[in-house]
Amino acid sequence: MVILGLERACKQCNAEMKEIKTQEVAGTVYHCLRCENCKKEVARREY
């Protein structure tokens, strides 16, 4: 599922991930997401 250009589906189990924080690095916005099923955390760039 894509919401506002952000892929929120977990690549491992395909469940929707929850956003835990948003961070800006050098003008690029990154969203830190966590999967509740497999406990994986990722940072994804906003497009």
C-alpha cells in the first residue's frame, strides 16, 4: 500500500507497518517504520 508516496508494506511479511518517527537529513525526509508482526524496523525516504 502506498500512502503519500510512502511504501508502508513490510517487504518480509507484507503487513502494514506503523510509523514510529519522522526525521529530516540534509533536506530529505525519512520515515522510520516498524512491523508489528516480524519486529523489523526500516527507514524509508518520502517521494
